[in-house]
Amino acid sequence: MKRAAVYGAALVLLVGLWVGLWTAAAQSKWEGAVSLLPLWAAILFGFGCATKLVWELLTFNNCPDEIAALERDIAEAKQDLKKRGYK
């Protein structure tokens, strides 16, 4: 719940900052740029998420010891099922 509170507080802060900029830029040459800030923020957030996802996929670690342990567990489970009469 702590992480949600931190993200919520950051969101409230950013929205407040944007509303302040938007009201200050009303009827000026910056009005159009300020009104597009949420769109750019969403695009940058999506780009950052996609970049992080690709990076995590590229640096994914294989665990050969865990693969061997899983194969042993599967073989043990198959033997147990054969003892119990399952095919």
C-alpha cells in the first residue's frame, strides 16, 4: 500500500503542477504547449515502460541448477503417480 500512496501523491502533485501551469498560460502563446503536456507525459511513460520491459527480457537470467531440480521433481512425481496406478 505504501507504493500506491507514493504514486498517488506524485500524481496529485503533477496534476496540480499542470493545472497551475495551464491557468497561468491561459490566453498566451504557451497555452497549446501546456495543454499537450499530459499527452506527452503518457507517451513518455509508455516508452519508458516498453524500454524497461525490453531491457528485462534481454538481461533475463537462466538458472541451470533450478532446471535440474525441476526435472528431478517431475521425474519423482511421475514415479509417484505410477505407484498410485495413474497412467
